[in-house]
Amino acid sequence: MKITYNGHACFSITSGGFTIIIDPYSPGSVPGYEDLNESANQILCTHEHGDHNARNVIHQITGTDSPFTIQTISTWHDDAHGQLRGSNTIFILCAEGRHIVHLGDLGCPLSSSELEQIRGCDVLLIPVGGHYTIDAAVAAAIARQVEAGITVPMHYSGKGFGYDVIAPVDAFIRQMSDVKALDTASIELPMDDMHKVIVLHAKYRQK
């Protein structure tokens, strides 16, 4: 299974020649990221904001059976039960006996029952930048509760990319142990060199 961080909250997940893209962003919607140029068999969007729901920019592939089963958990994009930014969907993708969890623009802590559904997953893709989503402190608490095999931060800013109002990834990784930053956008499971937190270099981050 291959997981590629395209940028912002957008990931490509491939198993058995079948690719799912989650949360493609619209051209020009996120500072510092080039326009997406990706193909996928299936497109999933955690909510209907322009930096997460640009289905039309992905080249759709048909005719391949999916090896994935998909579960969802309905959550909120804010800590006011959706009154500020609406709802958010968590996606749980299962293939090859592995569980990949994408938290979308989660804006609130998870309940005990929600945590139970994702605890011990193989890969957790979690927003850490705050403002529009949970911040670094809440993200770190959730990551510790979930105890995923690998946690990959997303939806943060950095030098020349991301929204100014969201924080860099540093505040999150300072609260975590066994962190490794990679120069690549992709990981493949199983990994020989395992780390609890892996920071990927977004594929479409402008040079």
C-alpha cells in the first residue's frame, strides 16, 4: 500500500492498482501549492470547502474493482457542533488488512466511542495547524489516544506554503516522540524503518 501526501489535506492512497484521493484542493485555493495533476479511481471529500472538495481537478479512472472498504464517522469542523464551519467526515480506509484514517478538518476532540473506532489504526492522517481545525495540543492528545502505527500530520503552514492563520508543524512534533521528517512525499506499507510520527514533504509544494 502506498500513501502519498499531495499537500494541505490531500492524500493519494493506492492498493492493488486502485487509487483513492482524499480532499483535493481547488487551483489557487491554498498558498504555496501547485495545482494538482492526479488520477484516481475514487475521490473522497471530508467536507464541502473549496480547499477540500475539488473533485473536478482529478482525472477519473474507471473499470477497476476496489480492494478498499470504507467506513465513515460524522464529526464537526469546529468546537461549536458545526455552527461555525459545519460538519466533517472521518474516513477509515481498509485494504491489505490495514486501516488508514483521515480525520479531515476535524475541529473538536473525539468522543470515547469515536476514538474506539480508530484506536490502533495503522496510519492516522491528522490536522495539526489550528484555527480551522484542532490545534497542535489537541492533535497530540488525540494521536496519543489513538496509538496509530504511524501518525502523519497535515493541514499546517510552513515557509512559503499554507494559510498564514494556521500554525507550522513544529508545535505538534515538539509534543510527540519518535519523529522523522522525510524528503519524500510517499511511504509504502509495510515500512522497514518505522517511526511513530512521519512528516512528509508535500508533492505539490512549490519549489
